Amino acid sequence: MQDAVLTRRHGLALVAAAGIGFLPRAGQTQTADSIVLGGVFALTGPVRLITEPYEQGARSYFNRVNKQGGIEGRPIRWLVEDDAYQPAKALAGAKKLIERDNVAFLFGQMGTPTTAAIIPYAEQARVPFFSATPATPPARTYTFSFMASYPEEMYEVMNHLVQKRQLKRIAYLYQNDDLGEAARAGIDRAMKENGTALAGTVGYERGTSDFGTHILKLRDAKPEAVISIGTAPTIASSIRQARAMGFTPLWATYGVGSSNVMQSLLGDDIEGLLFATEVLNQFSDDPEVQALKADLKVSYPDARADYATMLGYGHARLIVGVLQAVGSNVTRERVLEAAQSKNGFPVGVMQPIRYDNQGRSGASALRIFQWEAGKPQPRSEWIQIKH
């Protein structure tokens, strides 16, 4: 079902609209001076609240590696195009990076609809595409995910609410696009296994800011909990508006619930927010988190470590691991081979990532957290993901 949605919305029609034109040879190498990677994500607009700390985390790790000599003496350069969280711009940016800038491969896309827009082009161009955002099934040859998929996260959130919290009435508030539909797949799976059903579902269009009508519909369903899926600003707006209207269910979401952005937008209203995530939280004393903070301070002295910072840092560490496995002769086919050749890449801030010729799913485990006394507190152990 998810693949049909992706094809319908963002597949060959988008590729045809932009014109594939020149498809670069998969065996092209980089210059002797540097290894040039390409990224496409929002440099402008509200999603920048998440993509900026992600970019800072990734560049902090690349800067660390470059200061240590890069990859066999060559520094990593990362060129980024702005997609403003718009699928057509994401595809255009990917085409520019590959066809004009001749990047080795794509790394760093964030956003479900924008990732979906790039996938058909990257696959036909035979260019490895390491997206932070999980792709919808089925697995592709050249597309690699990093984060846990939204179906996986919402499957575990729903199981936690039903099995651990013993809640009977759960509603779903969602962004009406591929993001909302992908998350719904995990909710549906958990409901089927638990023999339950949603008390209510309410969708909204991307960019919505007034949730008054949506909250009234949700309140009529009398839910004990609401799973909310969208961007950080829309999730925060819906929660604040609901509480202002006296509607106070337990709120749950995906990993963005851990972010500094969410805490800043919600203030004290973040208390009780439950979420699933694949990364450690920014308040952790773990040595890997402390190493991230040290590198971040060098590259961005005024920045504050965040959920998205850790995603970027860990994702860059994965990319460095792949490049180190490739060695001196960086070609797209060698990158493809290296990515699936090792029995797991350590990325520090989350469980190791392993790809093979059967799967490109990214995160191997996630954990449930809930905000309490100003910090995310664990509500489960690490849950292994069955890809």
C-alpha cells in the first residue's frame, strides 16, 4: 500500500516533470583533492528548526574527520541544496548535485515527501542515496535509510499505549501526506495484533496552523491518548491549542518529540509527551553524547545538542564508516558494495546500523521515552526492530 502511495504521489510523474536528462555513470570517481557529497533538505521554512541542528551535527563530525586527515588524505566536502520541504525542489536539487556538481552520492535528505520524490531518480541514475528519513517499502537497491521507519516507531508507541498503559481509546491526528500514511501503517499493524481500533482519526494539510476544528473533532472521540504525526511546529501547535481548550489526553509522537525545538515551542506543555526514538537523548551522560557535544562546540560554539544534532552526527559517522570501507578509489558501485559489506557500522549515539543486499532499513533498535520534570525519561528498554 505504501509503495503504491509513493508511486502515485512522487514517482515517475515527478521524474518526468523535471526531466531525467543525463544520467551519470555509476562508476565515476571523485577528484584527487576531496570527496564531494551532496545533500538536499530544507535550508528555509519551518522545517529548518529540525534540519539546522541535523546539519550542524553532521558537519561537526565531518570537521573532526577532516582535521584528522579526512579519508586517506582527502577531506570531505558536503554541498547542500535547499528544498524548502517541497518535493519538486528536492528532485531539482538532487538533479543539480548529481548532473552538474558530480557528487559521489547523496547524503542527508530529511522529510518523507521529499525523500519519496528523490528515490525514483536516484534509483534510475544508480546513485547511492543515504536519506536520514526512512523510505517506504519495498527496499530499493541504491536507497538507504538511517532513522527508524515511522511504521516501526508508531507500532511500538501503539503497543506501549495498549499493552503497558492499558489504554482503550486512542485517536490519531496526522499530516495528510506520505508521512501521515506511513505512520498509520504501524498503528494499523499494532491495532490488528492487539485486537483494538482507533477511537477517531483527524487529518490536516501540511502547513496548517489553526487546529481549533481538528481539536473539537478529536475531543468528541473522547480519547485517553492522541498519537500526533507532523512537523515539530504543527505537533506543538496542536498540543498547545488543545490544552488551551481544556483537552488534555496523553500525547504521543515520533522521535521529533525529543527535540529542543519541541521543548522550546511547548514550554511546560511538553510534560507528559511520549515518543519513540532511535537515538540517545541530549541530556544523557553517555560518553558518545559527550563526544558529540565537544565536537559541536568546536564547530558551532553557540549551538545546543539536540535530537536532530545526534541524528546528523550519527549519520555522518555512518557515511565516514562507509567511505573508510571503500578506501581510496571512491566510485558509486564501490560505495554500494561497502555499505552492505560490513556486519554493522557503529554510529555512537544509537545502536549499530547494518545494511545487506536484502534491506536498507537503517536503525536496528528504538526506545520509548516520556518528558518528565524537564527531561525525557526512558519508559522501555531498547526494542529490537524486526525489519
